Amino acid sequence: MTTLLIYDNMGCVYLQVRGSYRIPQGEIQYIEIEIPEGKILKSIDTTTTQHIPLYEDLPISESDILKQQLTETQNILTEFVDMKYNMLLTT
């Protein structure tokens, strides 16, 4: 979804609007962008003629961290059970 950004000459974003909006007229600086999936807007680089939005990754949620830890624990447990099973077969 297109997002309208209102920002100052230093690249500090003051307003983000999605959906229905009116494009500013006059001296207000704005840019319309599509924010990529998994990113958040950090600021606007105003050092170039064409101002560029700067993004950063969304922080990993606690739920996602726990899912990663659970998957790693399950993998380790599976390897351990396989190792014990193979030891029983060879004895």
C-alpha cells in the first residue's frame, strides 16, 4: 500500500499516512513510497537531489525467537535419539 511521508530538510519523518490522503502543495516536503515487507522506515536521506527513504529490519518478536529456540531444541533432541538408537544397533 502506498504511504505518504511528510518530512523536514534533515530527513526526520513527521507523518506517515496510508489509504486516502491529499498530496501537499507548496513548501512541505513529501514522498510517496511502498514500505517493503519486514521493514520499517528509519528516515529520509535528503543529501541527494532525489530524496531516498532509509529502512531498517523489523525487530524479531519474542514469539519468533521462541519458535527458533524450539526448533533448535527439537533438532538437537532428534540427533541425540538417533545417536542412541544407532549405538543400540551396533552393540
